[in-house]
Amino acid sequence: MRGAAGFVPRDRYASAAQRVSATSWNGRTVLVSEYAVIDPATGEVVREYPTASDEQAAAAVAAAAGAYPDWSRTRTVADRAALVRRVAERHGERRAELARIIQREMGKPYDQAVAEVDFCVDIYGYYADNAQALLADEPVPLLAGDGNAVVRRGPVGVLLGIMPWNYPYYQVARFAGPNLVLGNTIVLKHAPQCPESAEALQQIFLDSGLPEGAYVNLYATNDQIAEVIADPRVRGVSLTGSERAGTAVAEIAGRHLKKVVLELGGSDPFLVLSTDDLDVTVAAAVEARLENTGQACNAAKRFIVADGLYDDFVTRFTARIIAAADGIAPLSSAAAARNLESQVARAVAQGARYAGAGERRGAFFPPGVLTGVRPGDDAYGQELFGPVGIVFAASSEDEAVRLANDTPFGLGSYVFTTDPDQAARVADRLDAGMVFVNGVGLEGAELPFGGVKRSGFGRELGRFGIDEFVNRKLIRTAG
């Protein structure tokens, strides 16, 4: 689950007053500040937020660094877990309000927005419930000598999170939940189009009793974020976003010897190798493609179907995708819809066939299906971030795996088959961080999330998520 993180290289601005950008909706162009809520359904500028000054950016790091000694040393794991549990409870109490905020910020359907908040409740609750067990000392058996040795997990310091617009609460939860119970403190830069949800989250952490500085929201520019990464008090960076954003952040962090966790793009394959109910499989495929109006990094985007099922699959899949146009939500912005429109037009110009539900209108992009995309075409190696699926035919299991792996990305994948041995065999051969067999929507707070290749590195959620920004300190005691 991922979108553009809002951290991309851009020209320097002379002053905060000049930090404006142009946005358009159905041909109307207005200037807005860098942080603003623009309802994608109407193009209305709902509210603008002031971008931080350089002094405010420095103060955010200072606050997180100042809170760290007490948060990490004075307070026990149980103390921190109790406060994180309150964060979960506040999410549950405010779920309707939180859902409405992201509905107007980035167009998320209300029911999915509520589900996102509920998932955050699960994530914060998971780390509150399991913090002590996840952070328990790990004895190391000695090969020689008397005494004992343990590895003790502890925090590393201030962390910077750079988070996207497509899951404004969930992305923060899977970064903040484990790191707060661990004892790290957090500076959080959200995407410029999600300032209201960022403000709501800051209030939740304060209302839950976390001390000032444990979690700090920052409406920063990219230039300011580069300075934050360079600050010696900041010990690590987690970014969810585009390849371009990940490259920029990793380059800066590398120069300053900072650890980075990156969750980037995805073009997840959905392999249909056999089925005893094609309609059920097609319904799962549509669900996997249209989650969050297709704006999810781990949404299925490339459907690779066995030759014998291909024609029927394309017919039924296309019919269901087009039928979903009735009541479709807008994409996150008119710019996002224009970009998808350009990608589809380019695919058709290169020889692909497109079946869609109509024309783009502002931020609304009608869902559709591409077939006939060939290696070498632009769409073959791109991530289409919206409600458009690409379907390929595979003559064998080997060809299906080859097509699935023939991508620069390696985030998630889906395998549908009636043969358990084949499922295990194919899952083992896929170059992906996650494989889901015969099901969609199977993510959980306890399950690690992340990818390989240009989808990034590191893991979030579960035991692996809390082990990313941790000091595994060896304590060896002589006999």
C-alpha cells in the first residue's frame, strides 16, 4: 500500500511565501500553498496550511531529540506500550471523523477509509500487546567459557518518517507503532496533500498522553527534509513512496551514514493457473486491482492467465472492471488521472488494445483493461497507479513465472491455483517480498510487509518491523 511520498527533487524556493504550486481541475488552474487540502472530487481548495519555516524544522528535530532520553530510558517498555494502546483507542473513537478527512484529502471511498482506521487500531494494538515479548532479551549459547551472553534490543534515537498520501493513517501506524514502543522518537513528514490528517494524527498522539517531542508532525519542504536527514541527531529514515523519492532520500542518507527503510513501487503479478470457479477468481482479481481506486503499491496490476482460461478471464474481468465505473471514486488528484490517461494512450499507440468505461473527467478516471501489451512497450515495465489492469496469456507454468518476474519491481504477488503443490512451487520461484495464495486482502498487523528489487528494502509490521531501527546490543558477562 503506497503512493507518492511527496518527497521528490524540486527547485529551491526563495521564501516560504513563494512555496506555492499550480493545480488544475477540468481546465481551471489555481495557485495553492505547498500543504493544502484539495478535494479531488470537486477541485475545491478546502484549506491551506503554512509550510514550516527553517526555524520550525530545526525545532521539530530538537523536540524529538529532547524527548528521547526520557522516552527511551526513564519510561519502561510497559509504560510506552500503555500509551500506544491509547493511540489505538483514540483511532477507534474518532474513526468516522478520521475517515471523512482522508475522503476529502485524497478521495478514498468512505467505507475503505473507515477500514483503514480500523487496521490502524489493530496495528497499534498489536505492538502494545506484544512489545514486551518482541523486545525480550535473546540469550546466546556460548561455544566456550563461563558466564552468559544476551542480545538486548533497544532504541537508536530520533527517526524521520516520510509518508505518502494514499494510506495517510496506515502508513504512519506501521512506522510509528513499533518504533514508539521500542523507544525511538519520531519526526513525521506527510505528503503535502494530506495536512489535515497529519494534524489529526498529531492531536491523537498528544491526547493519548505521549510527551511533547515523542511524535512531531512537520510540514516541511524537501530542502528542509534534506537538512533533517543530515542532522546527526537523526539516526534513521523510513520512506514510503516512488522510486524517484526513494533514490533521493537514500542518496542523502547514505552520505550521512543513516539507515533507510524504503517501500517503493510495485507492479504485482496476479497468476491464474487453474480454478474450479472462474467467477470467484475474477471477483478476487477485480478486488485486488481496484482497492483504493487502484492506488495501492501492492494492488494486483498484471494479470497472467493460463492459455486455456485466458479468453474467458478477459471477457469476465473486463465486464466487471467496466461495471465498477458506476460510483467509482476519484483518483487522488487531477494530475494523477492525467498521468494515467497518458500511460494508457501511450500503450494504445504502441499497439495495445484498451477496453474502458469512458473518458477522464477531472480526477475521475474510468476503470479499464489493457491487452496486447508486449515486452519493450512502456506499459510493460511501468506501474499503472489507478483502476487499469493489464492481462497477459501464459502457455505454461514456466512462462507465467517468467512474465511475473520480468519487472523491475518485486513487492507482492498473487497465485491462484487448485493444485497445492503448484502453489508452493510457484510461490518459491517468484521474485517478490510477499506471495498471497488463493486470496486477496490477506495482510495483517503481525505479517511482515516489504519487497525486493526496485520495490525497496526493509520490512514493516510484525516482528520484522520492530527490528529495523533497533540496537541489538550484546551483553557478555564473564563467569
